[in-house]
Amino acid sequence: MINIKSIFKFWKDRDGKEPIRVSKDPVCGMKSTEGIDFVHEDVTYSFCSDHCRGQFEKDPRAYIAK
């Protein structure tokens, strides 16, 4: 499991208007591919493949370290 706090995050504003974007695949840790995204609890997660996105969609909490 990847520690989400260690992943580099991007955001436009700090006032909460723009969702946080996680640029590293939280399922396998690889570099993400543009356009393969999923938003969960106002955080946009990017994935290397549709397979990893599908795994994340099934159980996001399994891949999000708190």
C-alpha cells in the first residue's frame, strides 16, 4: 500500500475550491497516464491504466493511507 501523504499533490488554491490532484497511481505506484482519473472525496486520483482505476474504484479506502 502506498502512503498517500508521501505522494506529490497539486492544487490550484488552498481555499478548497479546486480538488487535490494525486499524480502517482495509488494502486501500483507508477507514473499516471493523462486522462485516467477518478475523483473520491474531492481528491482527483490519476492512474497508469484502466485496470488500476478499476481496482481503486472497487475499494478506494484500501489504497488510501490515513
